[in-house]
Amino acid sequence: MPEVDSMAPKAFQPDVLQEPVPYLLKGSGGYDWGMRYRLSRIFRPTTGRTVMLAVDHGYFQGPTTGLERIDLSIVPLLPLSDALMVTRGVLRSVIPSDLASAVVLRASGGPSVLGELSDEHVAMDMSDAVRLGASAVAVQVFVGSEHESRTVTNMTRLVDAGYQVGIPVLGVTAVGRDLTRDARYLGLATRMCAELGAQVVKTYYCDDGFEQVAAGCPVPIVMAGGKKLGEADALIMASRAIGAGASGVDMGRNIFQSRFPEAMIKAVDAVVHGDLRPDHAFEMYQDLSQSSAQPASAG
Ligand code: R5P
């Protein structure tokens, strides 16, 4: 028998206005709920920023130094990242499915380091991203390269497919081998990605004008790490990017090629989420390194 509810006191509180629901991310409040939910898996709601760990390098360069055994080198770091950028092959083969971090799936590919890097295609159907519980898919966009137009179309196809299922697209501004990473180029590439529908844009840091790159991009920007630097310099770069308006980092080699990857990702986290000064973050890295049981193994 249905419960009789008519006598119960009600709590409609008509004198209290229902407030609009706020949203943490720049330019993202108008998306459907599922897409906002997935973005808030990637970007920590308390800070609106992310520490994304990029380990997808093998999709074009094979067993990259530090990623030879992802089960051994990367799995222990997973609890320390907000999101993991990974290929579906590695996800299925070595990443535990009780993962707490968000998954950002590499969705473009084709050429290897032996060929023309911009010759990419869409390399994954959006239905597989749904099947795998991805919070976003990532696609390389090679503005100014030989296959510029196709890589832009790769992204727009994924954006359309993503809107069908509520999965956002991370547009990655790839610089190829010869392009200059200055603010003018990065501003062009990031703005193109956002204008054409990417909900998040990943780009490299540049010393001059990064704040203009970030301000000119109407959706969140995350900073790519790039080639391995000394830990102190990598922390300075991350701090400057955050200070200039980046909503986080998507770092690979500067974490997993560090001698002490766990110490490094914790120091990066303190910069990104705690606004820790980079010199203090480097001291933190050194302290954690000394107390770390094992450096990253070689051989
Ligand atoms: C490269 O194309 C991949 O998307 C990497 O995930 C990206 O370059 C970030 O890794 P790293 O910090 O090592 O540059």
C-alpha cells in the first residue's frame, strides 16, 4: 500500500530562492550535466585545477624511457594524480580498474616517430571511451603542420561524438619537430582548439606571453610538461604556468623520468593545488626523495 504522505510537514521554503548551481571551470558552465560531471572528475573541485599524469607516449614512440613497465613505474603513482592520460591498450592491459583518478583516453594516432607526426587519424571510437568509463578523450592538433586540416577535423569529429555521450575532448596543441613554441603560435593553436569545440586545451609553456595565451583561450588550459628538465626548473615552469592562468598540468617525462617520481608528483601537486612557491616545492621534493625507499629503477 502506498505511504500516506499528505499529513507530513513539507519543507518547500518558498521564501528561500533556489540559487543557480555554480560551476568551477572557466567557460564550462553551459555544458550538459554529464560533461560537467566528467570535467569535475579531472579538475579537483576544491581548486578547479588538475595534476594529470601523461603516460600515453608509447602511441607514437614505443617504450619511452620511464614507461617500459607501466605496471611497475606508473601504477604506484596513480593515487597521486587527479587524472591519467593513457591509451586504451595500456588502460586495459595494466591499469587496475579500481582506479580513483579520472581517465583521459588518447583517441588519435597513426604515425610513429619514424614518420610525419602530423599524419594522424581518429584512432578510437567514442563508444569505447564510454565502455571504458573515460572522463575525456585527447586528440593531437598540429596547427601549421603538413596535415593540419585533417588533425583539426579529427578533433571536431570527436567533439561531435563526445557531445552525443557527454564526454569532453582535450585538444592537444602539438608543435611537431620544427615549430616555434612562442606565445603567438600557442595563442593561435589554443584558440583554434577552443573555438572549434575542445572543452579543454593542452599546450606548452612559453616564458613570454603565456598569460595572454591562457587569457585568450575561453576554456581551461593545462600545461604540457615537455622534455625532461631538472626538477627545480620543472617546478618553476609549472608554477609560472599556474600563475599565468593555467588550470593545471598534464606532465609526463618530468614526473616519470625523475629519479624520484613519487616525490616529484607530490611536489607538482603542491604547486598546482597549494600554490606552493617553486623553491619550496623543490625543497619538498628533496626532502621526500631522501625519505623515499627507492629511486626509480633503471635497467
Ligand atoms: C605526447 O604527444 C603526449 O600527448 C604526451 O602525453 C604529452 O607530450 C605530455 O607528456 P610530456 O609531459 O612528457 O611532454
